[in-house]
Amino acid sequence: MFIKPDPATPEGEAIIDLADLMDDLRKRTGEWPGADTVDILEGWLRRFSFEISGDLPQQATGRAWVLRRWDRHGEDITLWSDEASGRAALAHDVRKSWDNVAGMDGVPHRPPADHQTAVDLFYGPEGSHEEQGYSLYAADISRHIRAPLSLSLSDAEACAEANSSAVFHPQENPDDEGLPCIQLAGILVFAYLDADRGAIRVSVHLDTTYEQLVRADGTVPMQVEIEDTTVFDNLAPPPAHAEPTGWKAFILQLARRTALSDGSKRRQGVDANPEKHHYLQ
């Protein structure tokens, strides 16, 4: 079976161009000389890129504060969960080396208690010491997004893979309007301290749950435990609707018989209730 190149695509157009070049060569020489063929193929192959794309989709899974310190002996880089922790660590190291600057250019002999003041006095104005310095900044922590899972709650391997892909979204600072949240298979679980209610609150949001986990009735099987006590459990399938009894059963039976009778008459081309039909029009 022959493959017909599509001239509307860059690849198809390139193949047709190569065929034309080789046909012209044969018309001119009566054959395909090796040296000329190599030259044609070399130029033609330059039109293509065979590199594997390095642009893999990424997902931000959190944020860290990067503390970088350097002096004439080298540099040191550490990661911290928040800015205050990084600054406190920097101030701690500054105080350990305070004797190196004490009494110089108005620097007191004892380091101040305030972290930022101690750091500013130790390093001096920005750019005043080329041999030493520091930087403290926030950076996202990212990872390559894995291929979509064929997820099933009865598949232990698939569940373990999904669990290992869970992401924690912290509240970045006290002024952040967001709340601490775990994201797993599209499920969002918030756990936080609520001053208005004076309680620890746990909130589960299922609107974006992966479709593979949603049952036919639209619910998500879930069990919630506090310590060793189960406080919520909908693992059992929802109960079937009970058939009505008594007068409700009589009305339902009568309605079904009426519907069957009307349907039979309509199939025969007769309106079961012409007055009602006229009223609906």
C-alpha cells in the first residue's frame, strides 16, 4: 500500500520536494550519482529537527524561600518554608560571626535582638561589601505532570500512584486569602483553624473529582474518620427506592394503566383525550 504525501502539511511538502529534486537529477545524469544524491539529502535533512522536545508540562506544587549567602570562602544555599524562617536563620549565622564586624563603622559590640536590624548592620549598605552578601527570595517548587491515570478505587497500584501525586497548597502568609489545602485526584480537602467558629474545620470539595471516581448516581464513595471513629461513610450503594403502598400504590397503578391506554390509542391514530389535546394547543 502506497502512502500519498499531503502537500498541505510541511512534512508532505518536503517529501514532494525531495522527489522532484531526485527526478531532476536523474533527468540530467540518467542515474542517481552517489555524491550528488548525498548533497541533495544533506540539504534536505537540514529542513527537519529530530530533537526531542524538552518542554514538558509542569505543575507548581508549593513554594520555598531560598537563602543564598556568600563570602570569600564560598557560598551556601538553603531552603525555608517561609520568609520569617529564612531571615531568622540568616540572623542566627550573623550573630555567630558578629565579632568580625563589632566596633567597626558604628556597629555595636553586641548584636541587636531584632533579626532584620542585626542583618543590616552586619552586611552594611547594599553593595558596600563585595566579598560577602546574601539574597532571600521566594521560588516555586515545580514538577513534571504525569500522564493521566486510568484510575480505579479497586486498583491498588493506580491508587498508590494517585496518592504519590497529591499536592499540598499552603497558605503563603497571614494576609493570604487562601487556605491550606490538599489536592488529590481532583478532590480538595481544606483543613484550617477557624477563629470565627472557634474550631478546627475540615472541608471536602468534590466538584472537580476525577470522573473515574464518581459513581453512576453522581456520588463519590467516601469514608471520614476522626481518630478511630468513623463519622461519615457512604461506601454502601444507595438504597433502591421502595415501592409505594396503600393509596399511593393505587394512584400509581391507575396512572400507569391510563398511560398504557392512551399510548395504545395513539398508536392506532386516535387521540385519547381530544379536549385535553385542544387545550394544550
